[in-house]
Amino acid sequence: MTFEEVKQFLQSEEGKKEEVIAYLQETNPLTVARVQEFLDVNQEAKSWLDSIKDKHLSKGLETWKTNNLESLISDEIKKRFPEKDEKELEVEKLRSEIEKMKQEKLRESLTNKAIKTATEKGLPIELVDFFIGADEEKTALNLKALEDTFNLSVQKMVEQRLKGEGYVPPKDSDNKQSDLDSLSMEDYIKARNK
């Protein structure tokens, strides 16, 4: 029998029977090496196998996330940020209250010193709250800046008044001064006593 006759036999109805197919598979069994060789040669088959692997990997990853990820995250959070017991929370609360009281006391002390300094230097006390700093030194610097600015402003106003830009009293329209000049001393005394 020639090779062409074998091919024709395999393509015929007789060649497609289960016994023939089983015999052919026994003579050339399907192995991992043959599958690997097939995938190396056939790019379409390799793409198909990769898509199947991706589907299974995605499904496995989703299952793993559902079953394990939340517990891993919770464990890591507990490890990084351990829960505090009631005593620790109470101590933190007390510490914050003490710190707040210290800050209030410091502010009160700085306010009193600033008011005293402003009073001594003749500065407006109403503005003192705006110039209180983080510490005594900063407050003193702020008050010094206020004093310099305030004194400069007062100096400018004094200079303006001295230049004649200040208040000029109105002149009497009745000319009382000229009337007084024309009076005698007795009439002047009488007018003054009235």
C-alpha cells in the first residue's frame, strides 16, 4: 500500500472509525513535548492557550482577593496602627487638655505683659490682642513695630497742624472785637460782668 492509499483510507468512512483513530493515537501518543512543539510552531494555538491561562489566572486572582485580601489589609493596619486601650486614650485626652491650658495661660500672661507695655508707652490698648506673638520676645517685637508706626503717625499729624493745616477758628461776623475797642473801661467792665 502506498502513502496515497493510506491517506485515502484515513479520509474515507472506514478510516474515521473509532478503532482506527485509537490505533493511530497509540502509535503517536500525545505528550507534553509534542504539545509544546505544536505551540512553538502554531502562533494561533499559542494565543488561544494564553487567553485560556489569562481567564483562569484572573478568576483565581479574584477568588484570592475575595478570600484573603481583606484579612491581610486588616492585619497590616492593626500592625501599623495598634489599637489603644481606654487608659491610653484617657492619657492622650488629659495631655491635650493640659497642653491647651498651658497655651491659654501663656496667652493670658503675654496679653497682660503686652497691655502693661502698651500702657507705659501710650499705645492704644484695644490693638494689643492683634500683636500678641507665640512667645514674649515675638510679642515685644510686635509691640515695638506698633509703637514705631503709631509714633510716626502722631508725628505726621503734629507736623501737619504746625504747618497750618490744622483747625482755624471762625471769625465773628458781629465784629464784637471792634465793639470792645470802642468801649470805655467802665462799659467794658459792665459788659464783662453780664
